[in-house]
Amino acid sequence: MKFTEKISWLMGRVQRSLFPHLNECLPAPLTEQEKRLVSILEIVQVERHVPRTVARYRYPGRKPLDRQALARAFVAKALYRHPTTIDLHRALQSAANLRRICGFGGSDALPSEATFSRAFAAFAAGSLGNVVHDALVAEYLLHELVGHISRDSTAIVGREKPAKKAAKEPKPRRKRGRPAKGEQRESATLKRMDSQVHQTAEEAIGELPIVCDRGSKQNAKGYKTSWNGYKLHLDTNDIGLPISALVTSASLHDSQVAIPLIKLTSKKVTYLYDLMDAAYDAQRIEETSRKFGHVPITDRNGRGKEVVPMAPHEAERYKIRSCAERANSRLKEDFGASNVMVKGHSKVTLHLMLGVVVLFADQLLRLAG
């Protein structure tokens, strides 16, 4: 089934069968926002990636509650933009429809706030957000030809203290001239991008810094901004669907993530062009893009020299890159990326990836509408 046909079929089934059934079962008719939540949950299918119960648990102690309803609740948290788990818990207590949609019974059957927090930590440790996102991309885009991948990053403000930078050890001075007979000198350390060329995507991602620290970036108006926290790197297709996402330290330069993203996205979808701004202007990045069969179109970084402008056809294609900026903007304004209240890389990643997953589903709904 083709991409557009799959979306139309799914939305038709939800509107014709699911909405009438829910209106009969729920205490009150569905609101427009609740219909949107139901549609997104049907697209995301987060419960498929969560075991109903943990197979092994230690006695004494209570058996873990159903995690599927908790996972659906965290998807609702991203859509409803509840900043904390406490706010989500209060919303579930006060809204019977929301409680039933997520899979809970009455308000007395709702787990405690501590249970929600433990479940979130377990989902973060298992990379649930990444698993669900990869499944969505495979479901809807695996057999589609994608024209352009727009690559960009955005600042994520954290609630943690930035990690202290380790003091750099002074490098011993090397003797000038050729080495003496029998003398062995240490080889120069490879730069990160030189190493990434020969690594797999997973190996390269594993070496990226992920601690909370201080970052700075020049915004669209040319002003330098700084923040404590992280940086979200996103690959987006022509219609605003996020294909790959990585969360790194705020101080990491965008160019250090380009090669892993090219390799990661190339495994997920077949695409033609890489669209990147001047931060990604590096020979190794362009070589990797061409090696994987793509055409890189990069805004040039003059580095103090005169810049040769793009060819007219490249400049026209480069305009499509604005979809990456719109995706970052929607993540911050609509799906909680501007209000990160959790701490630690794994939890921050889950919080952001739930927003990415909801953005993916919401973009599909816009196409279907």
C-alpha cells in the first residue's frame, strides 16, 4: 500500500469505526483534542513496543503494573504539553475520557506518581522513544523515495548544572626535523570526522559527548545565544516528517554529528539530496554524502574569505531546508521540547523523542486532512 493510501485508510477506519465506538463507551463525547489524541495513539501504536508486564521480578514486592497504559499516557503528555509527571497525573485524575483513552479504569485504579516516574525511567533506559520512532519510519517510509533530507540542530535548555570541563593535558613538544634512526614517534591523533568515515553509525554515535554542558550558537538574526543543556540534531524530509534524531551535549558542533546522521538516515530511507547550512561545510561530510549516493547542497562557510554563491538550481532546492526549522519550531512550541523538566541524557532523550514521535504522527494527520 502506498504512503498516501495507507494514511487515508487508517484515518477512515479511525473516523468510521473507532470514534463512534468510543463515544458509546466513554462518559462524555470526544472533544476535538481527544479525537486528535486517539488518532495519534492509533498511528504511534506505542503499546506494541512495551511488554504488558515484566516477566521476571523479585519477591517480595508488588508485581509491575501494566506499562502499556503508562506509555500511552506519556504520549498524551507530549501532545497536551504537560511539563511534569505530576501535571500529567492530575490531568488523568480529573479527566475520565483521557484516563480511559490511555487505558486506565477509574481514578482509584490510577497508579501513583512514583509509579509513573519509575515507568518513565524504565522506558528511558530501554530507549522506548527511539524504538517507536524507528518503527514509524519503517512503517510509512521504508519503501518510499525521499527527495531531500534537511539537517539542522536546535538548543535544548536543561535543568542540570553543566558538567565541568576536564583540564586538557599539555601536549609534549615534538622535536623538529626527521626522527633519528630507531626513534619511534607517536602518530598524530585522528580527528573525530576522520574516524567517523570508517565507523558504523552506531560506533560513531557511541563516541559523541552526551553530558549536560554549556553551548552557544548564532541564531537566524546573527546574534550569539548561550544555554546550559543539550542539543537536538534532526533529519527531516520534504513534508516535515522527522527521520533521524540524536541528542548530544550542547557544546558539540553540528558538523560532528553530520556523518553519523547521514549513515543512520541512509539505513532507514532512500533519499537523494542532503541539505545543510554553513555549519556542515566540511570536505569529509560532502565525501560521505556522495559515498552513500546522495547529492550534498551546503551553504558555504567563507571562513573570512569571499563565498562563491550557489548555482540557481541548488539555491532553489536549498529553500526546501526551511522544513527542518519548522520541525524544530513545532517541537518546541507544540510538543514540549522547550520545557524539559527531567534530568539525565536518557530521560531527556525520551522526553524529546516522545515529542518527535507525536510530531511525526501529527504531520501524517495534516496530510490526511
